[in-house]
Amino acid sequence: MDFSLSDHQKLIRDTVRQFMENEVRPSVRQRDREARFPVEEIKKIAELGCCGMITPEEWGGGGLDTISFVLMMEEVARVDAAMATSLSVTNSAVQPPLLQFGSDAQKKKYLSRMATGEILGAFCLTEPQAGSDAAGIQTRAVKCECGYRLNGTKTWVTNGSVAACFIVFAKTNPEAGGKGITAFLVEPGFKGFRVGRHEEKMGQLSSPSVEIILNDCEVPAENRLGEEGQGLKIALSALDGGRIGIGALAVGLAQGALEESVKYAKQRRAFGKNISEFQAIQWMLADMQTEIEAARALVHNAAWLKDAHPGKMGASASKAKLYASEMVNRVVYKAVQIHGSVGYSRETDVERMYRDARVISIYEGTSEIQRMIIARDLGL
């Protein structure tokens, strides 16, 4: 079994790392304090091809393998997890379902522009009373002379205040439950579409999470994605791929926390020597490194399976997301502990990383949902 990266994959990793160090790291702490979206940074990384890596070249993307996408996500999250979340949504939650289920006209209008970074995408499934229970959404879509009229409220919409294309899920046949959900491509300029309140979050502050209000929102019939009743299938397929991206994000964030901790341990002195010489610190760092490598192996395996044997990916994405998301929370905890009181200060990167990590075991499917999927794969 060969786990080595190709020269092209190494080039992608190193190029993104250099970009993040030079173009993003200097501003990340201030943007976090201001909860400011990285508009210019996203534009620049789009020029490197990072906004549509796995979308085919014919639709403006890079046509790259999922491992390359994972490497990009790791390097972005190593410096700025919030920026990585925004990139993950547009790359792996919005573009793949549009590629798989969209018409050529829809791909030309939306997919090609997203793949080049001209616009960003957003995924609208969660509602105030429907999170993990996707089939329980209450948003309605009714046919009308304009096509469809949507009514409902979506919450926790990543990129919601900056996106130009939203995949919105609504029930066209409420009596059918999950089988009555349909997906739509919605633009913020459509009549009846409104951005509501911005969530005041613990972490990932520069990645906007907003409420989307649909009040008799008029959506043309040609903006239905797939067929009526295919919505839940579309949503679940998107989440499978999205979980690989979030797993990679967790690995990258943990890697950044480890590197900060090693650097600090070599500089901080106590009792006449660097704290890196104390066995207690060495063991924490050793555990952090080991868990990161284990998570990376799960994520890369899921990414490889997605490309080589898509029908056999099964619960691999859930295993990667589950382990990586819980791993990163253990790692950032140790990172703050190694830094001591200064790790609790907003002057350090590990404090931000600690806050940014907590949501990773919640969004794109909670750890409990991942365990349900894995158990189902066991035939339980």
C-alpha cells in the first residue's frame, strides 16, 4: 500500500502553505477579532485554483483528485480554520451535487463561476427545528406561475452573507416526509429572499453563519436541482463528500496547534530549562502527533476511496470525520495546556484554535450521527 504523494500533490501542498503563510497569517488574528470575512484572501487563493479543485476542467475547475483537495484544506486550516470552512462548503458541499444533478444550463450559469472563485456557494438545509433530522425540515415549495414559491427559514448557513448561489432544500410534498424534499438553486436577488441575523458564535468568527429567510421567494422552474423528491438524496450525497473536507480541516487545524506547541515548548523556560525537556510535555506532544497521523490516514483513505471506488466509500467518510473532529478537540486542549496561562490569552493563536475546533464535531453531521452511520454499516 503506497501512501506517498505524487510530485504534483506535493506542489499543491507546498504552494498553498506558502500562500497561507505569506498572504493570510498576518491578518488572521485581526479578522477573527472583527469577525471579518477574508474577501481579498479568497480572491487570491481562487487564482491558485482552490475554489473548484475537484470540479472538471470543462466547467472551470481543476479536475483534480480528492487527495489534492484534502491537502489544500489541511494547509488552509493549519493557519485559518474559518477560511477553510468557507472553502470546504463551496468546494465539496455545493459544487459536487450541482455537477451530478444539475442541467448543463445550471452548470454553465453557476458551477463554472463557482469553480473559478467568481462566486461562492452556500448549502441551506438546517432549520431552527431540524438539524440532524434532515427529513424534518419545514420549508415549503409550492408550484406557481413563476415556477416555485418557497417559504421557510434556514439557519447556520455558512457563506450566507457572501454567496451568490444557494442550494436550498424544501418540501414539495410534505406528506411524503424525506421523500418529498426537493432541491433548488436560489440567488440572493430573487424576490422574497432575505439574509436574517448573523449568529454570534464561539469560534470561526470570520466565516459567516447566517439565517436565510424565504418569504414567498420566487424561484424559476429551471432552477430546480434534479427532480422533485430527490432533495434528500442530493443533500446526503453532498454531506458525504463534505465530511471528507471537514476531516481534512480538523487535521490541518490540529497540525497548526501542534506546531505552535512545539515552538513554544522549545522557547519557554521553567525551573532552569526549556519545558520541552520535561517528560510531561514530551508525552503530550507525542500523543498529539500520533493522533494527528491517525486522523490523516483515515481522511486520506476516505479521499482515495471516493475517487477509486466511489460505490465502496460506505462509512469511510463518517469514520474520518468522527475521529478527526474529536481528535482536534483533544489536540487543541493540550495545546492550550502546554502554553499555560498565555494559551488562555487572545494574543496567542492556540486560543483561537481552541474556539475554532469546538464546532467541528457538530457541523456537517454531529459525532452522534457519524456513529449511527458507522453502526449501520456494521449491519446494526
